[in-house]
Amino acid sequence: MKFIKKMLLSWLGAVPQEKLTAKESECTALKEKLENYEQFAEQCYWYIGSYPAWKAQSEFRELLAELGCPVDLKSKSRAASVDFYLGKVVDACAELREKVPSVKFGDDAELWSNRRLPEARGDNWLAKSVSNAS
């Protein structure tokens, strides 16, 4: 009789309490892990408190251009390596903005658009360096 009851309950979609408890524990652990990643993403996103990540790359490019040694993306210089890293952070933040709406990003969506992001990154400082070099 116990076997028949167990089979009937499984056919009806009933889940044993121990499986339910295990799944609840797994969900709680995943939720905590996700919250940690969301906090990490928010911390990476914000540069100097209230500026988005692209501001760091923009200021880096601007500073080097003003010092007379603009970033040359084709070189293997330290400056190009730092700029590449900052670009990866900006790219990751842009992707997160699209794919993970639960992360608390700013209301500057326009500057993160494909049309405006090069401007926000400070690509104009690269353009000046290219035109000054020729």
C-alpha cells in the first residue's frame, strides 16, 4: 500500500519534503551567491562614487593625451595594456546593463548606447592622437 501511495503521489507531481528542503537550500545559496556578484558588479560599475566605469577610461585617455603621449591602441605599451583592461571593464558593464536589469546601475542609459559609448569612453582622445601622429 505504501508503494502504491508513493507512486500515485509521484504521478500527481508531489515532491517529497526532503527534496523540497534540499531545493530550497540550493535556491538560498544561489541567491546569496548572486547577491555577491551583483554587489561586485555595482562596485566595478561606479568610478569615483558617482561616475560610471567608462569615465575612468575616458579620463585615462584624456590625461595621456594632455601629457603628450596619447594611447596608441596598436602598440604593446603599458598605456595600451591599461586602456585595454579598462575597456574590458567598460564592455563587461555594458553587457551587464543589458542582461542583468536587477543590478543597480545609473540612469545614464543613453551614454551606454552603442552610438554614444565611444564618446563616453573618450575615443575622441584616441582620434586626436591618430590625427596628430600623421
